[in-house]
Amino acid sequence: MLTIYGVYRSRASRNYWMARELGIAFKSVPVIQARRVADPLAADAPINTKSPAFLAVNPMGLIPAIDDDGVVLTESLANNLYLARKYGGPLAPADIREEGLMGNWTMWAATEVEPHAVQIVLTYDYGNEETDEGKATIARCAKALGKVFARMETHLDGRDYLVGDRFTVADLNLAEVFRYTMSQKQLFARYPRVAAWLARCHDRSAFKAMMDVRLAEAE
């Protein structure tokens, strides 16, 4: 059975959404970020990213991680590429060409989108969005993301999805990264195809089910 390590309020949401899309059974181990625990090594502390039991799974101390019948993987986007490849179906690549494209879009999201998007999210998470430094960070990252949005807007001309004219793991992976940019409404207003694509991804029942659990978790 697939085991997913990580609370839903983390990048583990990507793997929980994927498992629901594939319709596969999974076990959830709610490893929480150590920064959210007063004393992560206390005897009564919840399992967290500094817990020895979790470090035995991922020595880097980061969530998520998955264990799929003994195959242990620790990178959220790569986890999904693996799950798609193993379990097949419409989310998976139909041939080597699609596999290359899905991998390319996923790596692009990790290198060109997420670094800027995460800085924006963290600025809001720490309540710094109204400070001078916070405003400068958001402005700088939003400017960098303009190029990203423009590329997506062009690619989505005449397409509903990224690869193969259907929802695939590439869309899921990118949608989870683009979700971090949702505070930047001016970007979505400038690039309506990107906005429509993300809305289509978020309208899926598996995404909604994942988000219901995520929103029910303690902040």
C-alpha cells in the first residue's frame, strides 16, 4: 500500500490529490513541520520533521515522502510522476513523447515558478505583506512570474490542458505550484487562459476532496 508522510497543509497535498485522482488506497502519516511544534523532540510531541521515526524515512527532514511497497521517494513532484507512471490511466504519459513533456513541465514548475511563488506565500504566512521589505519581495517575485504566466498563456492558446489535450500529472503538478500565486490577482487578470486552466484543475472532485481535508486541519 502507498504511504504518504506529511500533513495536508504542506507540499504533501500534491501527493494526496494525486492518490485521489488515481483512485488508489493510501495510508496517511500526518508528519507536521517541526517549526510548528514547541519542542519537536519532546516525548509527547506529535510526529514531525525532526522526529527520529520520520528521519529514518527522509534523512533530509522534509515533507512529503512516500513509501510505495518499499519504494521510498522524497520529492513531491517526482513522487507524482512516479505514481502516474506506475498506476497508469489518463493522468499518465501515453508514450515517450508525453513522458518527456510531462517531465519537462514539472521541472519547469520546480525551477522557474516555485522559487518565486514560495517567497510570496511565505511573505503572507509571516504577516509581512504590508512591510516595505514584504512589498518589495512580492513586487520582485510577481515581476519574475510575469514571464512564467506569459509562457503558459501562449501554450494554452487552443488547449485546455498542458499535454495530450487531457488533464494529466503535468497539470496537477503545475496547478499545485501555481496555487501559491493566487494572491497575485493582477497576473491572473492579465493572463485569462492561465486563470481558466487553474480553475478547471481546481474544479476536479479529487482536488476538492483533498482541499476539504486540508482546510479541516489545524493551522
